[in-house]
Amino acid sequence: MIVVGKTNLWIKRILSYLLLLLACVIVLIPIVWFVSTSFKPYVKTIEYPPKWIPDPFTLENYSFILFGSNAMRYVMNSLIVSGMTIIFTLILAAHIAYATARYKFRFKNALLFIILMTSMIPGICVITSLYVISVELHMHDTYKVLIIIFTAGQIPTQVWLLKGFFEKIPIELEESAKLDGVSTLGGFYKIVVPLSTPGIAAGSVLVFVNVWNDWLISATMTISEGMRLINVGLFDYIKDLGVDWGKFTAYSLLSILPILILFLSVQKYFIQGLTAGATKG
């Protein structure tokens, strides 16, 4: 009986590993095909039957994206908008989250619910109003309007994320600081913020990814080549007569590099921040 039980256990493990391997293959197939296409000349991207290995292998798509297009300008625009959005979002959200985590006041739960509800409104519902307002205020096609809209859109999620994180920091630490003459804000800046590094890192990554991946707002609020963000520039390679798949895939792969670099550099804090803010007590 013991031998049979061990045999069944091994069979279950082998089947589990085979299922996981199959899932990995299914996930990786389109990624591998995407990478392969980026190294093919245009005529090879539309040939039939398609070939997995580029023949000939070429870097002309990447060379064009880096040196023959406006991609680097789009990257710079996206970095500026994403960076400023992270700064303003986390400053505002951190203060709101701290107030709701440490103080009791009337209608607090209702206020938090309203804040959360604003993040559930689809962007397509308000984009026309935002466009009209930006034009009337002479802010259309500027960094300012992009940063303001993205900041307003990211604050609700960050308030809830940081609130859960702040609630896990013992209030006794701040009370001890107050006995030494530290003010409430001083305790927030000197104690809570340093201890909240994982939560702030997680929030930064989430804001960056959301802004970097946006298309609707950046496409509507910009019109000039010099103000486009990274995802809007992707449509330069979608023409009426078809898609230039080589340049399209090369551009797409290059556009995700900043996200990968950011995530890999702060992944420890990102995971720790999300798990710490997910529970209370």
C-alpha cells in the first residue's frame, strides 16, 4: 500500500510539472514569435509559410527605431510625464492615506468609498470633457495637462494602497517621538515615510506602469509629434495598407524595457509593499 501511495504521488507530481511546462510553452510561444519577427526584414515578416528563425537575421528594425524615428523623443516624453506623475501622486496620496489611517472623523468610510469609486469610472466617459477643458484653458498638447490628468487618475488607488501599509506601522513609534517633541507631521516624515519604503516603491511601479501603458489620454491630449508618448508612437507603423510588423515588434519590445528595468530594480520592495498593504493587523 505504501509503494502504491508513493507511486500515485510521483504520478501526480509528474502530471503537475507537465501541465506547468505546457502552460509555460503556451505563454512563451507568442513572445518568442514577437522577438523573432523583430529581427526579420519586411519581406520575411509577411512570407508564407512563416519561419521561426530569422533568415536573414537583421538589426535594421531596431536601428530605424533608435536612429531613424521619433521613438527616443516619445520615450523622453513618457519618462518626464511618468516621473512627475509619480512624484505628485505619491505626495498627495501619502498625506491623504496617512490622515485616513491615523484619524477618525465623520464620514471617513464614505469618503474612502467615494475616492475608490472615482477610479472605477472608465476614461472614455470623461475624455471628451477633459479635452474641452484642456483646450479652453490653453493646456492642450502640454506636459501640464497630461501630468494633472494622470495624477488625478492614480491618486485613488494609491490612497488605498498606502493606507493599508500605514495601518501596519505601530502608532506607538509616533507617540514615542511626540514625547521627544516631534510634531505629527515630523513623525510622519521622519518615521512613517522611511518605514514605508516598500509601499512607496510598489506605488511608484504601479503608477509608472499605468501611465507608461496609457494610450487613450495621451492620444487625445496631444497632437504634435514633439509631445507624443510612447504608446501613441506605436501607431506610426500601422498604415492603411498594412502593418510593418518588423518595426512594430521592435518598437514594442523597446517600449517595455523601461518597465522591466524598473520592476527588476525594485521587485523586492514591490512584492513586500503589496503584501504588507494587503492585510491589516
